[in-house]
Amino acid sequence: MDFGASLLKLRDLLNPQETDSSDDEFKPKTQVAKMGPGDIGGRAVSGKEKTEGVGVEDDDVIWSAREVPQGSEFDDTIDPRKEPEYEMFFRQKVTTEDIYLQMGNKNPATFSCEDLVIKIKLPGVTTQNEIHLDVKEKRLDCRTSTYRLGLFLPHPVKPDSSKAEWDQNSHNLTIILRLDRELDELNF
């Protein structure tokens, strides 16, 4: 339904035209338009018409999958575990040509970096088996029995090309995430 047709229906709904004869033109009109919640908007769609559409939706489901934001499954507002200390920095591979001759396209910007490195301090964690690590394209989730860390990443990463290292002496988890950049073949 287009916008113009909606306006005309709204006008007819608010100001109904009487079908009386022209003799009654000068009589006072006391009729008031009655509207209810069902009168606003388009017409009701029957169940059969719903299933004929592209996306069939279940009536028992409150939200569809496209309405739930990505990463909301990691939001734990009641979780008593504390957030560990961490640092995040970018890493790039440079050669002597990049540093001294400045022949490459490398610069200090994050666009020229190949990896995103995240170091998480987990004091009290003794083995790597206690750590649950989940890396998605734009989200990192690290959990232990005492710590919880959920990070949205500043750039998309390749989870399959990334790696993690556990240092038992310093109780540090180092995660090296390979950045997923669109224009790598043009820049490097």
C-alpha cells in the first residue's frame, strides 16, 4: 500500500461522508467518527497469508533471529566473576625496506597491521584446561571459574587462522588473532 492511499483512508476514517440527500446539507452534523486500535494501519493478515510469505515465522517465538543483536548471548549482567586485566595491541610484520627505505605501503595505522594481540592476566589459573576460549569474527569470550572477559573486537578477525598460547609461569594467556581485511591483495 502506498503512502497516498493510506492518507486517503485515514481521511475517510476521520471524516466519514454521509449518504443523505442534499436537503439535509444545512442540518447540524452530530456524528463523530469512531476509531479503535484495529482501525489504524493496514488490514489484518490471515494465518494463510502469513505462511505464503518468504519468511515463515512461528507464533510461539517472541523474537526472530534477525532481531537479536550479535553478541548478546555473552551479556551476563548477573555473573559474579570479575573481569581480568588485559591489554590489546596491533602487530605488523615490517622489513628493512619498510623501516629504512620506506618502499612499502606500511604505516603506523591499524590498517597496516596483520595481527591483533590480546594478553590476558589470569592469576590463580593453574592449567589451560580451566580456560574456555571462544573467538568469533567480531567477538572474543574468555571464561574461567573465577574470571569472565567478553570483548567486542575493533576489526573483524579470522578465527580459524588465530592461535592462543598459555604461559603457566606468569599465568598469562596470549591470543594472536589474524585480522580479516578486505583490501590485503591491493595494499601488500
